[in-house]
Amino acid sequence: MSANEIKVPAPTARKVILTCAQPTGALHLGNYLGAVQNWRRMQDDYECYFGVVDMHAITMPQEPAKLRAATLEMIAWYLACGLDPAKAHVFIQSHVIGHAELAWVLGCLSSIGQLERMTQYKDKSAKQESIGTGILIYPVLMAADILLYNADAVPIGADQKQHLELARDLAEKFNRTYSPTFNIPEPFIAKTGARIASLANPEKKMSKSDEDPSGTLYLSDPPATLRKKIMSAVTDSGSEVRAGEDKPGVTNLLHILSTLSGRSLPELENEFAGKGYGAFKSAVADTVVGALEPVQKKYAELMANKDHLQNVIKAGGDAAQKTAYKTLAKVYRKVGFVERMR
């Protein structure tokens, strides 16, 4: 199959959604239920750009071969989870000319003080004697990712709100300094989704950076591993299966079961009344394994067909590049750069 055989979405007047993920760390159930499934639903209603941001990844040391492998694997997981290259633009950040170039222009509008106030920079600089420049300018590159495609909205988590605010500030400043150019991106709040907590510590969000791997259900975990983690999940005192602030462990498992099964919390509480934690956890494990089985099967098929993956990346990158060039040409003209003859 050649790149031009990948059917790409035609340009539309729909609002633009941009969301990206770093190829560092494996996707887990929290990513799947809280983010990627919402991205899948967006494809029919918005013009979507789904990027794997490998340029962001190198703000921290990476082993080149592992980064390349992880980037391709992330694309495969995107597709296995339901992102459709016939409906959305799936691309790799470093394949598109414009991200770094726009980041330079926006960086020249930023102040050092503004960037030093970013939470991520403050946290990392407090823990390390020496910190790379990439950590400081990371939010500017993120702003460029968003504004390069003139995104109307960006799905974000609570930890990214400050970065989106910077993107909004820079868009407004560019528009004031030169002339109206960029949309002011809004946070996208999904109508459905779930905040999945760690199985080891239900007071914390499930995370790929969790030091305790037993708390995270990775999409790549074999069924036996998924079952073991769920059956060993922290619960609460007593044996009553119900949701409540005093039962964070059980509540988390109920949310997982509810989200995957489409059944309400009261319905599930009623079903497991008097049955105890063992039967409840077993049902959660069965549901999680059953839900991830087709995803894992599709992922394996995609990884066995690297040519198809490369074609998807090429088609998505080409579509993203067309938009990027248009934005970049407009920006360069407005800031006073001499147009390059083609």
C-alpha cells in the first residue's frame, strides 16, 4: 500500500481540535478511558489533529533507538484504540516543519519571568542542580503545537491548564502586536470520561510514572497481569461494595467497571450487595481483560505491518504540513520576514 492509498479527511469548516502525547511511557487504562476514548468520539464532529510529540520528549535524556521505537508504538496504540486516519490527521511532530519555527517566533514574545513561573519548570529546577533549556521553553513549543493548526479547542488535564493559558496569552499578544492571526484556544471539557486512580494508592491518579507498577493497568499488560493487579488492588475497610469518599479504592474500581460496561454505579452497587470484594474484583478483571483484548489484538496486527503504519504517518504528516505551511507563511509575513521564492 502506498501513502496515497491512505484515505485522508478532506478539509472542512468544522472546528479544529489538537491533542498530543509524548512517546515516553506506555499508555494505561487511565489514558484510554479518560482521554483516548474521548478523542475517538471527537473524530466525527471536529477536524482533529492527533500528534505524537517526539520533540517534547527530548527535553529529558532519551535513548535514540528506544525513542524511535516508542514513537511508532504510540502511533499503533492510537490506531488500535480507535483513532481513524480516514477521519483525523495522525502525525509525528518532528515530521512537520513549523513547530520549532513558530516556537521561535512565539518565544521572542515571551518573557523569562513568564516561563520561570511555569509549574513544571519550578518543580524540576527545584529538584535538579542543572536543568536543560528545553524544560524552560517546553511550554512555548506546546503553544506552537496548538497555534500552528489554529486549534479552536484542546483537550487537557488539570496539569496542563497553565500551559494552555500561556498559549492563549501568546496568541493574544501576537494578534495585538501584528494583527488578528490566531484563534484563542479553549480547553475542551469532554462530556464523558473518567478519572482513573492508582490501584495501589487510590488517592493518586493512575500514572505511567508511578513508582509502583502494580498501581497502573497498562494497555500492553497480558491478561494474567491485568487480573493480578486488579485482584491485588487496594480496597477499604469492611466488605461493602459501594461508592463514597470513605471508600476510595472500591469507588475507583466501580468507576472502571461502570465506564467499561456502561452501567450506573447504583446498578453495580445493587448487583454486588452482600457478595464481598472477591467476586467484585473478579468481575472488574473480567471486564477490563475483555475490553482490552480487541485493542491488544489490533495493536499486534499493526505492529506486524510497519509499512501500513509508515503510510498512515506519511499521510497524516502531509495533511498536517499543508496547514502548518499556511500558518507559518502568514506568521512570517506579519513579523516582517522576506518571502522565500518557490
